[in-house]
Amino acid sequence: MSTAERPPADPGTVRTGRPEGEPSQPSGLMDLLGVAAVLLDADGRVVLWSPQAEELYGYSAEEALGQYGARLLVHAEQWDWVIEKFAEVMETGRSWAGTFPVRRKDGSTRLVEFRNMRLTNDRGAFYALGLGTDSPTLRKLERDVALSTRLISQSPVGVAIFDTDLRYVVVNPALERIHGIPAREHLGRPYREVTGFPEYEEAEAAMRQVLRTGTPVVDRSPIVGRTRADPEHRHAWSLSVYRLEDTQGRVLGVAELVVDITARYRSALEAAETRRRLALIADGSARIGTTLEVDRTARELADVTVPACADVATVDVLVSVLDEHRPATGRGPAVFRTLAVKAAHPDDAVAADPPGRIAAYAADRPATRCVRTGRPVLVRHADGDDLTRIARDEGAATLLARAGVHSYLAVPLTARGTVLGFLGLARARDPRPFDEDDLALAAELASRAAVCIDNARAHQSVCDAAETLQRSLLPDHPPRLPGLEVASRYLPAQAAYEVGGDWYDVLPLGGDRTALVVGDVMGSGIDAAATMGRLRAATAAFADLDLDPAQILRHLDTTTSRLEQYIATCVYVTYDPHRAECRIANAGHLPPALVRSGRRPRLLDMPAGIPLGVGGAPFETTIVGFSPGDLLVLYTDGLVETRHQPIDERLDALLRLLESPDSPLEETCDRLLGRLRHPDGHDDVALLIARARPFTPDGSAG
């Protein structure tokens, strides 16, 4: 047939790209059914016998050809019915179909599904064609097809069948709903063209892998993406892919099973987010408030929130909270001091107020509204106007916009009913806007931190009062000390610790003598400082009585025992320049260090005594020569004690640092404090160094 004579292609025909005239590969379905063909002439004799007939009925072609079909294949009791049906088909030309029990060569009976029809040759002769296949095999195939059809059409699981080019061949209603596209718009189109979103590249790669290797992909999840049915939200699916082959092993394509697990996926995300938030709260409980320092507590809060909650965090406290002498204002601008700033990326912090800076925010600003109302302020999507109200000025607002800040949250720092300030959080690189869950998390962290900040603030106030009291009780050096040069230092404990009761004193006595005193009231805080003041006053009073150092300590012991169970340690020294000697008594204190020119520094070997306030034991006076150039070093335990080194090692370090006795006393004080005092400053320190100078009886120093 020429091209012009060839009929036009059926518009419903799917072209395969195969050259015209080339036969397609046969289906294995006919082989599975094993359709047998038998041709009978008008008399009912077998004239054609197919190989499938030999397999189905058991007779070879040589045994069957020329035999009457009824006698060959039908039990005797059914001959009449079969001959009647044969005559009906041959006379009327009407085909007959049905299931009939056939007798096989071995005498067994087999149910066969028949299609019988009349054929006519070119001479007008009639023949009967019988097509038969094993009925149980056919019924099984029918059930399989029916089951497959029902499963695909009624399953809640999305099902698609693709050819080897990954074009849709079959789509069930569930997948129509998932994609939001009718089945007819799937058929014949490539997978990527229908899905349309780049998130599905992983699924397409899985199908190509299965097509290539034959190894199925089972329950790969989650595949997360959008659909044309719901392009605004991300959904999740579990994907299974199987390669399809015919009975001869030829690859037909792949089948895709899609299970919508969006609800489970979102629940898992919510559970993971809940676990993350709880872990963050637990982390905040452990990391916030490790000290009683306001600034450090604020830094700890900022460190916990970045980057876990935000890209930038600031902790601002009302100046009126930090300065009790500055009244709070209920109207007008709110004045804040920035205590901490933390940014996940350094460039994002440029618009925030640096730590220590004081800034005023008008009444309509989010920061002011937050502290005035005690309620958080959430700006989910911050535009230019919002950034102007958030920032301290126009320049800072420009920097916030340049950093990409798009969402903001201010949470009050409230403790014991008082708003101390606010925690400010901003997101710039994190694309998610703040939501109610973020607000709840930030409020929990801010609440915990606020209590710690308030505790630190109250503690700092007490420490400041104690330090003020302590310093007010410490002496100034007398302008003239016969034959003696002194230098002293007092350093309070750092803010994390309360001020103690350390003190020193330099008391001029009659006869050109001088009393040197260093003591330490055990305990801390205002009570310890007040007790120290009372002991210092008592020491000065007893010194005026011109008593021996041991007697002075005995009177102080009696005085201390009356001071509400306080105890103290003390070293009392009187220096007499006429005799070039020191008389020393010790009440449980660390021994003084003596440095003589040309000799190694040493700790004085003298009775240690018992602390003041214990009572019941005498004190002893030790006499030590003290010539011009000699140094006597009195100190409290805050100079040498640490939690990590034995006291003997620390005292050896003190003596090594005193091996330059000719150094200026002020320089020696600084050297000892700088090298010996522990960086955490857990205890206060009193230090008193005296150097003997040449002395003449007329009172002039040589």
C-alpha cells in the first residue's frame, strides 16, 4: 500500500516512535493464557491443531488430525449436546462462548473457556474454529485484573503508572486529588512537566534508578514539596516505586505509590520543635544566672537566645532599675541601658545599641510599650515604618533594613511584679517570622533571666552598701610614722561574692611607737562589715591603753565573743624604733612575712593562736628584730587562698614575690595583688606592708 493509500492514523493512537511497518514486541499475556486453536470441517473432523492445543488437551497433532472433535474431546454423555451446538453454529453462523468440561487424552477432565465461531473460505466452504484456554487460569487472571483495577481506582493511596520515558500512562483518583490535576491532563505528559516544582527532582531520580536497576524503592520519606492544588503550603509524601515487567522480562515502565503523610510529617516537626524548645528552656535554666552579676546574667540570656531563637538579641534594663537614686518616669521617654548584645553574624549587630550605652525611647516605641504595659510586642513582618520605631534613630533603622531584619519581638523582663527592662529579638537571615510559639519561648527565658537579674541587682546593691561601709571604716595613713614607711591596699570581693570583713589599721602610739593591725571577720555582707568596724574601734581604744599585743588580743577576744557569735582572725604588731623591734601577737591569722636585706624572705615562726571570739586560750607575744630596710608583710587569706592550690604552695609564691625588698612599697603591693589574687576575686583582701627606716631619738628619720 502506498503512502497515499494508507488510511490516516487514529487520533487516539499513541505513537511509539517505532518505524512504520516494524512489528511491536509481542505481549506475554497470550502466552500466559495459552490459547489453543482447533479447526473443524463441516463434518466435525479436526483439520488444524495448534501446539497450544496439544498442551491443553494432551493429544499431538498426528493423533488429533482427521478425528471427529466430539469423539476426541467430549465425554460420551455430552456428545448429543455438543453435536447440536456444532450444528447450530455451522447453520446460523452465531458464535458460542462458554466454559465446557473437556476430556483430555489421559482421561482427566479440564474446564476450558471456549470461543467457537464459523469460518468461511474462498470457495464458500464452512469450518468451525474453536479457541480455548484453561478456565481456572483465565478466572485467576480476571480476578487479578479486577483486583488491580479496584485497588487502583478506589485506593486512598495515589497510584501512577509510567512508561519507560516516565510519561504518565495510568493515574488513579487519589493521585488526581493530591496533584490537583485531572487524570486526562496527566496522560502522555512527562513526570516533571506535571509536578512542576524543583522539589520533586529527588522523586524523579528515584524512579529513574528503579527503571535502570529494577531494585524497588519502598517507603522513601519524607518527599516534601508543593502541589498545584495547594501551592502555598508544603506537603509531605511517602514514595514507593516498582519496575513493571511482562512475563518475558521486558521492562514496561514503573509504578509509583504515593502516600500523603503531611499530617504525620507536621506532627513530627511540631514534636521536634517542642523538644527543641524544652531543651532550650533547660539549657537556659542551666546557663542563665550562674553568677550574681547583672551584666553577666544579661550576656548569658543573650547567648542562650542566639542563634537558637533569633539572629540578634539585646538585653536592655531601665536605668531607674539600675540606679535606685534615679526615679522611674511613668510618662514620656523610657531610658534604658543596654547590658548585652549578641548576633549570630557580627554584621547584624551594627544597628543595636552597644553594651553600656544609654538610650531613650519615646512612649510610642515598642520597647517603651513593652516595659510600660508589661506585655510583649510582636511585629511579625517588620517594614520600614516598623524598623524606624524599633531602632534608636533613622540611621539605626537604615542599618536594620540593610541587615535584612524582617521580624521583631520585645519581651518584658519581669521579676516579682516589677518590669526591669526587655529582651529584644530580631530575625534577619532566618526567613521565618516570629510566631506565638516563639513568643512563649522567649517569655519563659526572659522570666527566668529577670529573676536572676533582679537577684543580682539586689545582691549588688547590698555589696555596694557593704563596700561603702567597709571603705568608710578603713583608715587613712597618718602623715608621719617614726622610723616607719607603710603602704596598704584593700580590694573587695567581685560582684558575684559579698564583701567580707577584712581590715587593716595603722595606729600611732606613745613613745614613737606604731601599731600595725590586719584582721578578718569571718562571714560576708553588711553584718560582717559592721562587725569589722566595731572590732577596729575596739582595737584603737585598747591600743591607747599601752597594753602588750597579747593583752590587746585578749580584750578583743572578749569583745568578739559578745558580737552574736562572730569570730575573727587578727595579727597585732607594735613597732618600737628605739629598740628596732616588733612585738607581735597572732589570733588564728596567717603568719606575717619578714624580709631582711640579703636574706630569703620567710614566714615568722610564732604561735598561731586561736581566732577571736572562740575564748578559753591565752595569746602570746613574740619579739622580732626589725632594723632599717627590713619589711614586714601583713595580709588576709584572700591574697593567697584559692580553691585549686594548697595553701603552702601559695605562701611559697608570696615569699618568692618578696625577694626584691628594695622595691617601692606601692609597687610591691601592686605586684603581690596582681600575681597572687585569684581572677575570680572570691574573697576580699587587706594588705599592709611596713619598711623600717633609720630613726634618731629626736624624732627625725634618717
